[in-house]
Amino acid sequence: MSLQDAVNSILSQWMKGRGPEDEIVMGSRIRLARNIAKIPFPSAADDQQAAHVNELVRSVVESTDKLDWKYLSLIDMPRLDRELLVEKHLISPQQARDVKHKAVVLSRDEVVSIMVNEEDHLRIQCIHPGFQLESAWEQCDRVDDILGDKLEYAFSTDLGYLTACPTNVGTGLRASVMLHLPALAMTKQMAGLIPAVNKLGIAVRGLYGEGTESVGDIYQISNQLTLGHSEKEIIQHLATVARQVIDQEKGAREQLLKVGRAQLEDQCYRAYGVLSQARLISSQEAMQLVSLVWLGVDLGLVKEVDTQIVKSLVMLIRPAHLQKLIGRNMDAGERDVYRASLIREYLQTRQ
């Protein structure tokens, strides 16, 4: 198998696809929190109740011919494969750590994923490439309807869908957009942007969501509350705020080109030079350098590679992706060596 074939087989469809504003927006995600009526939330459920939730979901998957789903028990999955699902944003870090009575349901293209027995009985999510909140919502809503036809959800006529965390009560909807914001970071505007966005009811989080930091200038923004607003209102509000952030990033990029084009081009090419020649590189350093090259490619400064190559590297240099490509578990030192080798080969073969 060639390197490109291996890359294509490991990347989820939302990582390989194209979408509106995808020079800045990596992906748009809709997630719905749902619980099954008359069964305690996962944190309060005993082993028998948690196992029952699993069996209910498995039976739905096996009896549904409307979607091409696969049900995967996490306790039967090697740790590396669970870590890979986290890096793909298909399960949460929390879901990957404590795996007893936990599972994930995936569509074949991995655009749809359903976490079973995470914080809620079901976390249904759809991820689309680029700025496509509406289409992600439409698909997630269809999946929700299919499950809701066969499972009785915990629902209150006064409050809406009942969830383990009060901030999810109501619609149970969490919409998020993953953004690459290197120019705002370089111009020191992120420090002011984050509190301004928070005042609008939008949270700014790191690469893997709540409790994580930004890596490679990648941020997630999402709604904070779900009660008292319809799904369309929540999505529209997030889309409006996301559009403002996208426009600010574009403005910051234009400003960088205007006042220091030569310096910016030098930074981007230095990053490209290190990635092209390094024999040992950490995940964090590689992410920051790839971020700079990605910016240079999008601005037309770096012409040796295209955007899709750089975006693929954002995923491929992460520890679990790297080890799956190599085909074995490695310690941090080995990963640094193989990461550098993979980057060199991938850049050379895709020029």
C-alpha cells in the first residue's frame, strides 16, 4: 500500500472533504445529548443498567437498514484505536479513558458517530467539512429521528430533553465550529476575542473541546446553553458569531500581508524548511510549524504544497494517527523520529 493509500484509509471523510470557508474552518459539528427514559444517567447507573443501555442501542443498530452503521464496544478495542477515535473527534477523551459499558456507533464514512454511555446515554454527532452547520444539523436531526422512533427518550414538556448536565437541558444541542486562527494569534488579538465571544454566550475551547488548550492555532467555538432556544436559533447565533470571527481572521491576514509580507513569507518558509528536513520533531512543534505552512499556502506565499496536504498533516502528525500509519505502538522518542520521517516523505511525494 502506498503512503497516500494509507493516508486515505485512516482519515475520516470530514477531514478529506472540502467545504465553504475551509481555508479557516476545518469542520462544523452538531451534537445532540439524549437519554433513555426510566434509566438513570450514566454517572448514576449500575452495571446492569449501563449494560442494558448498550443492548438497546446495539439492537437498534442491528435492526436499522436506513443507515450503514457499525457498533463498536470500547472495552474490546485496543487503547491505540480508542486514542485514534479521539484524535478524529469521534469520541471524547473522557469516553476513551473509562471504557466499561461504553461503545461508539459509526457510519462507514465516520461523518456520524454516536457515543454510548458517555456523560449521557447517547451523544449523537455529525461533522461536516468547512462551514456547514446547517447541513450537519439536518443529518444529525435525521439520525436522531431514526433512534427516537425506536428508543423512548427522557423528555419533559416543560424543560425539553433531560440531560446529565443542566447546561444541555432543552434541545440537548451543542453546535461547534473548528477554526484555524493563526493570524489572530500572531497579532495578539485572541486574548481580547475570547472574552468578547464569551459575553455572547459562545465558548472558546481548545483542539479537543472542553478542558483542552489550543494547539497549532486551532480553536473550537460552541454554544454554551441549550434551554429556552430552538435548534435553529442556537445554530444561527453560533453561525453569526463564527462568521464574525472568520472575518476578523481574514482581516488579520490582510494586515499581516500589508505591513510585513516579507517577514511573514520568511516565517512560513522557515517552517516549511524545518518540516522538509527535520529528523526528529515533537507533536507540539510540528503542529505549530504546520499551522504556519498552512497559513502560507492559503495566502499564496508557499507554493510547493496545496492546502489539502497541509490539512491532512494536521491529523497525521498526532500520536495515534502516526502509530496507526507506522503499524505499531511507539514511545514518545520513537514517535518524534517517525513523525519527522513521515512529514518529509509526505511533503516530497505530494509536491
